[in-house]
Amino acid sequence: MTSTTPFQAADAAPPSRWTARDGAAHYGLPGWGAGYFDADDAGRVVVRPDQRPDRSAALDDVLAELARRGVTPPILIRFPQILEHRAGVIRGAFDRAISDAGYRGRYTCVYPVKVNQHRGVLERISALAPALGLGLEAGSKAELIAVLAATADTPGTPIICNGFKDDECLDLIVLAAAMGRPITPIIERRAELDAALRLSDARRVDVALGLRLKLASPGAGRWQASGGLGSKFGLFVAEAADAARDLIHAGLGRRLTVLHSHIGSQIADLGAVRRAARELARVAVELRRLGASITTLDLGGGLGVDYDGGADGPTSIGYTADEYARALVDETRAVFDDAGEPHPDLITESGRALVAHESVLVTDVVGVSAHAPAPTGPDIAGAGASTLAPLRDLARLAERPPGDDPAGALRRALDARDALTGAFTAGRANLADRALGDRLFRVAGLSAVDALTRTGADPPDADRLADLLFDLYFCNFSIFQSLPDLWALGQRFPACPLTRLDERPTRRAVLCDMTCDSDGEMRSFPGPAGVGGGLMLHEPRPGAPYRVGVFLVGAYQEILGDLHNLFGDPGAAHVTIDDAGRAVIEEVIPGDSADDALRLVGHDT
Ligand SMILES: Cc1ncc(COP(=O)(O)O)c(C=O)c1O
């Protein structure tokens, strides 16, 4: 393993000047850490579950505590106090917006359980529900059963039911309503409305009803297709008006209480939120004029998480929870005031923003495949006399420094290497030629990259330079199991070593998982440490663990993951931090064993 790479040359400051603060800034912690994650003076990542500087623990200490219980990475650490704090942040944002605007409706944050259905998450949310005015949303029959169970001790928790609902599911909703649960099915299709009325009549229960609308106002961002007129779910406004009229004619207008729309997750632009809120409010006003009750508007999910930490990246958002709340409240108020109608209650189904920060995936670097040291003394003279033109070109490029056009030298070296590979494949070059060419390329390429990075420029053609630029850090986890959105959607997640932030990182690494799939790797990271591709990391020390945390993985990742290569769920631990900054392990949930994974695909073990 080499101890320096061409890239390091760009950072010319002596190592002694690198502090933990530099490390924190390098990895973008002050941005995406959102006050929950930072670095201490010893260069260790700390968690501050309620953003208070005095309640702070190093993740390294948390792992030491877990190790005493025999629990080692890969592990998903959940910090329930972060979830509680997030719920408070969203609550506070809406309370302020409502009070500033003189708004007269109430606000409920309804957690869509599909974002993470783990029992612990649901139970924590339902325990917080009475104090923070939270609700739960179920998108399927199984989720509804989980929600009803999780709210057994807090039966006043509002429940919203979205998604496809067959008779069995609707009947369960009717039964829950009969037991006094505040439950509202959101009608997605006309046939559902007819079935809901039939089943509630049969049991003589007045179930409140909601309608999901396809709005014309589009969302903004990667998930914008989940809203809009072409979306899979919901009624067109004309269909909703027909449904409302039919209910009103049947004397049931008072049961139509909720209007819902979801314009997509991780909304990138508040303008889209404003337009959707206004359109939804306008439909509500019109339906009220027809005679429907419409007491509540449910704007769905979309409150974003700043995975890039304020950098202008593909997964950053440019607004705060306060601004989001103000946009919703102000637009709704304006429409209802104009119409002279009383303000409705408001719901958002904010999932990602509630649970993403809570979970950190910790993985051990178990091996490094570093690019070999630049070879000294390849036979330049011999290559220069070769009958093969690309070998002669590589010899010339390796012989002298790249001069004032390092990008051009790099391109010529890449082209010559490609030509030599072609000659080898065609049988015109032998193994010795190819090996010599590879060594010459390394000498020429490394010195060109070195010269380039000293000018501050990124090398061109990074894809063709992978062997020069990146070391492969193998980590014991599966991207398909633990970070499916990275693989499926190219979503970036912040990552950083848990220790040694007070040391300048010297290696540019691609994080490779343990699956045999070449897609199982992380190459793109927010923060300066990810500029140019890969993530700057330290050289692991023999005998000492080197651990990397992947952050903000609490939303969707645990639940969408799959069994590729039969990697099961990693173990999970629920950890709270006490007032003295000590990690308290509340619960350890073992991961899937190989036996478990084999059984899931029908093998006897
Ligand atoms: C109907 C509905 N509500 C809420 C959500 C949660 O969205 P988010 O996680 O962005 O808050 C989704 C997610 O796609 C959804 O489809």
C-alpha cells in the first residue's frame, strides 16, 4: 500500500495543522449533521441526540459499549432521542407558523409507517403522539394492523389509511372506527368509496372519509411523478366533485372530512409546496360550498432532508422546516380567508424528515485494495525501441514530466493504454508488452494527475482513471440490504470515519460492500471530502478497527433493502445518551443469520 497518492499533493499544508474542526468541515458534518452529529476535539464523531452540546457521546464509545455486549459492526444504531427531537422540530415549526399567521386550525404530523415500520419506531411515535399531536398513516392492511397494535395504549392517536384498500381492509377500518379509533380511510378510487359506504352501513358505523386528489400542480424533485395528474393514486378533481355530490345527496356530506394530496417525497422547491397547498385549499373551499364538511387538509409527505448538508448537491434542499410550515399555513390561510371560510386543520405525512436522522449504519473497513506504488524503473528504453507505437508513446510520456498541459498528457496516456490493450486483445502485443505498458501508464498517469491536482483541477475522464485515483475500501455491509436508494436511485448519503478526524485523510476511497455485485459500491459523497469522486479516508492502521458511519439512513432504507447475495438485515441497537454523556443500550436486535437468510428463500438449514 502506498502512503501517498497524487491527490494528496493538492493539500500542501503540513499534517500538524489539521484539526478535528478541519476534519468535521471536510466531511460536511456541520451541514448534514444538522446539530445531531459533529466531531469532538479528539477527532471522534459525536452524537448529540437533542442538539444540546452537553448531551453528547462519541460513536466510538457507543460501539465500545456495544462490543461489551458482543455486538459488532455492521450495525444499525438508532437514537430514539433524535426521533423525539425531530418530532419536536416539526411540531415547533407548525406551531410558530400557525401563531405568526393567526391561523385558527390545528396541525397534526401523521407518520407514514411505510418509511420505517419497525415496531420500535411505531411505538415511540405513538408514545409521543398525545404530547406532540402525532398520528400514524397506514398504506396497507398489514401496516394498519401494525398501527392499531402500536397505538393500543394511545387509542386517541389519529390514523389515516392510504393506498389500495380491499373489502377486508375497509372492514378492518370500519371495525377500528366502531371501537372509537379516530381513523379516516382516504378514498383513492371511486369503487373504494362505494365499498366503504356499503361496509360501514352493514356495521352501522359512521366512518369519516377522505378523498385523495390528483392535483394539477406538479411536485419538484426526484419523486415528483408520485403526484400530479398522471399519478397512480387519487381522483381527478372532477371525480372528487362527483363523489362529494353523491355523498351530499345521500345526506352524508358531513362524513367527507379530509382532502388529501401527495406531490412527492423530498420536495426540492417550496414553490411547488405553495402551489399544491393553494390548489388543494381551493378544491376544499369549492367542496364546502357544495355541502361537504372538509375539516382537514392533508398535504402528504415531501418535507425534505438535507442529505448534502447545504451544499448545492442533488440531494440538498434549500429550505427549513419553519419555511415549509409557513408556506403551507400561509397559502391555506389566504385561500380560506378570501373565501370567508373557517380555517381547516392541517396534516402533513412527513416521514423522511421525521426518521431519517435517527439511524446510523456503522461498518468496519475489512480490507483495502490500494493502487500499487508507482513503479520505479520500468524499462523505458526498451519500450522506446518497441515496434508497438502505443508502447513507444507511453515510454515518451513516462520519461518526462507532463509540462504545462497535464490534462493533455493524461489523455494521451489513456489513449495509448487503450491502444495497447487493443493490440494485446488482437494478438499483436504479448503479455510482457502489456505489463510494461501498464507500468509506464502508471508512471505517466500518476505524474499527470499529480500536476493537475496541484493546479486545483479535477482530472478529466475520471471513469477511465479509476485504477489511478481510487483505492477500494471493502466494508462489511450490503448496499442492497442497507442503502437501496443509493443503488436504485443514485441517492447520496453522507459518510465519514468515526475517528481520526483530527488527522488529514490521505486516501481517496470507493466504499465497496461485501456482495459480489459490481454495483455494490459508494462513489459519490457530499462535503469537500467527496469532491472529485470517492471519499477521502485514512489509511487503516494494522490491528486497529477503522469504522465508517453512513448517516441519515432511517427513512426507507431499512425497509426497502433486499437479500441480494443473501446478506440479511444487520443487527440494530437502540441507544440513548444520558445527561452525563453515557451511552445507554436500550435494546439490541440481532441481525439475520445466514440460516435466516437461507430459510427466507426456501432452503432447509
Ligand atoms: C401518500 C404518501 N404520504 C407520505 C409519504 C412520505 O413522504 P416523505 O417521506 O417525503 O415525508 C409518501 C411517500 O412517498 C406517500 O406516498
